[in-house]
Amino acid sequence: MHLQFTDEQIMMRDMVRNFAQEKIQPWVERMEAGEFPREILQQMGELGLMGITTPEDLGGSGMDFTSYIIAINELSKVSAVMGVILSVHTSVGTNPIIYFGNEEQKKRYVPKLAAGEYLGAFCLTEPSAGSDAGSLQSKAVKDGDEYVINGSKVFITNGGEADVYIVFASTNPTDKTRGISAFIVEKGTPGLIIGKDEQKMGLHGSRTVQLTFDNCRIPADNLLGEEGEGFKIAMANLDVGRIGIAAQALGIAEAALEAATAYAKERVQFGKPIATQQGVGFKLADMATAVESAKLLVYRAADLRAKGLPCGAEASMAKLFASRTAVQTAIEAVQVFGGYGYTEDYPVERYFRDAKVTEIYEGTSEIQRLVISKHLLK
Ligand code: CAA
């Protein structure tokens, strides 16, 4: 395996890197104050970033999976908020329709999602069904040519801002995971109630909301795949989605390492830059080694996926390791900055707050270990 990017991938990297520096960096403060970057998403749509891997005949850019991971990685170096918005929109907001939707559903939703006209969200987690996603309680009952959905969802990324929600509800509770079905619910459907907007430790510009489905009626045509196929749709897309979150975590870790290295070269104590003092130099060396290892795991999983090869275990390994690396590297970056690192004057405290959730969402680190061990025991 070689991890050399192609010319096309390098062009994508440079384009996203420049866009992030020029357009997103000036928005970071606004996002920190809680503003949702709708304007940026529109520009990303114009650049083809909202449908990087979406086939061209469905209005997307038709690029390979590694290019998509490069984009999340680059965006997240500047703003982890943009990384998670794009990852959720693409991996679990759009791809379920591309892979499991019928022709009508694809034509109706995918071009708009790829253009950034629509934003996608994924509604699996419930108050009592987080890691144990298969125990969800939401129900969907068929009534003529409609389904009626009732239930509650929590921690829905892009919720409230999204136009298209992929919703999981049971159509046959006695069948447990085999009774779960997936549905497409449009924003504004009566009975889809947008609830509390969570006040989070980090990722302030991203939306994380509670949703209630109160006799929410949708056309029966909005069933995604077959009845009972929902859990597999969720799992299959999460497998791949986890590589996106791993790339986001990698971006945070790289940003933290870069900031700490630059600061350590400038900051003079005891008559010389702290980077040249072994205590700090070794810390930077350990941070750089972990970041490089995470990079290899992330791009190895992406490469497998790009080639259409199984990547469930590798995706979980990438997420497990990259998220840990993001947290550790951000903690150490704050340490290198000393007192200044604990203030809002430098970005490392933001990296520190943004990093933690990468060990929690899209499957906690404990769930990644469960998935990896299941693969080992197969
Ligand atoms: N692909 C396809 N099918 C799969 C699969 C996969 N990766 N994993 C499991 N399945 C199938 C199994 O084959 C099985 O099918 P059969 O009944 O036909 O045999 C069925 O699903 C049930 O499998 P398990 O018995 O293994 O399921 P489980 O109940 O033990 O759960 C789990 C497995 C891995 C723990 C799963 O519940 C899980 O991933 N939990 C974490 C949930 C999660 O990641 N949530 C993230 C929410 S989205 C988010 O966070 C986005 C964001 O905001 C950033």
C-alpha cells in the first residue's frame, strides 16, 4: 500500500486548504459565538464540496472516497465544526439515499443535497438508545399510503438546520433490529418538532438538537429500502461515516500539533526556545508520532473504502485511534502553551474542547473496540 495522493487529490487538498484559510478562518469566531455557518455551506455547495463522492449523474462531483476524506481533514484543521457538518451531511445524510433509495428518491433529494441546497441529518440516537442503537423505541405505523412516526431523538447533528432527515423507527418491534426501518422525513413536515438546541462543550457552530415525532405523517414512498432493512442501512453507513469523523479528529490533532510546535519555537524560557528543551521537544515528538500514526490509519481505511473493499474494522480502528490522538494532542498543546493555552486568546483551548466529542459520537470508543473485537472473532 502506498499513501501517495494522486494529482487530482492534491488539487482537492489545495483547493480546500485555501478555501478554509480564506473563507472559514474569518468565520471561526462567529461559530464560536454559536452562529451556524449557512453562508459557508452555500459556498461549499458551489465548489462541489457538499457532494464530493455523489455520482455526477445525480449532481455530485463524482470524486473518489479519499478525496472526500482529504476535504474533511483539511476543513477540520481550521474548523472542526465544518468537518462534522460535512461528514454527517455526506456519510449518513446523503449516502443512505444514494445506496438504498429508489430512483425517484434519488432524483428528488440527492441533486439538492449535492448542491448544498439541502442539508442532511441522521436520526438514530434516542434518549434510551445511544450505544445500544438497536433498542430504539420510535415507531412507524403504516396507515394507507402514509407512515405515522412517533418517538424522540437526541443529539441530532445538523438538526433544525437540515432539510432532509434520515429517520430510524421500528415498524415491527417484536423483530428487534430486524424490525427497524429507515425513512426520509422532510423539514417542515407537520409533527416533526425541533426541540432543545444543546449547549455543548465544543463545536459551538454546529447544531445538536432533540427532535420529537408527534404523529408525524410521511408518504409511504419515503420508506428507504425495505421495511426491516433500517438497522443494516444505519450500520453500513456508520461504518463508512466513522472514517469521516476519524478525519475530523485527525484535522484537530494536526492543528494542535502545528500550533504547539510554532509556539514552542518562539517562546523563550531559561534563555532559549522551549522547543529546544528536551521536556518540550520530546512532548512534540510524541505528539507528531501519534498524529502520523493516526494519518496512516485514516488514509488506509479511506483507501480500502475507495477501492470498494471491506473496511468496517479499519474504519473503527481509525476512529478509535484518531479520536484519542486528537484529545491527547490537544491536551499536550495546551500544556506547551502553559497559561496562555488556557485562555481564549489562542486556539488550542478550542481544539481541546472540540476534540473530546470525537471519542463519543458516531459510536463511542468503547463501541469501536466492540466492533473491532467482533471482526477479530469472526
Ligand atoms: N453493516 C451491515 N449490517 C450490520 C453491520 C454492519 N456494519 N453491523 C451489524 N449489522 C447487522 C448484523 O448482521 C445483524 O443482522 P441480522 O439480524 O440479519 O443477523 C444486525 O445488524 C444486528 O447486528 P448486531 O447483533 O451486531 O447488533 P447489536 O445490537 O449488537 O449492535 C452495535 C451493534 C455495533 C453496538 C451498534 O448498535 C452500534 O453501532 N452502536 C453505536 C451507535 C452509533 O454509532 N451511533 C452513532 C449515531 S450517529 C452520530 O453520532 C452522528 C453524529 O452526530 C456525528
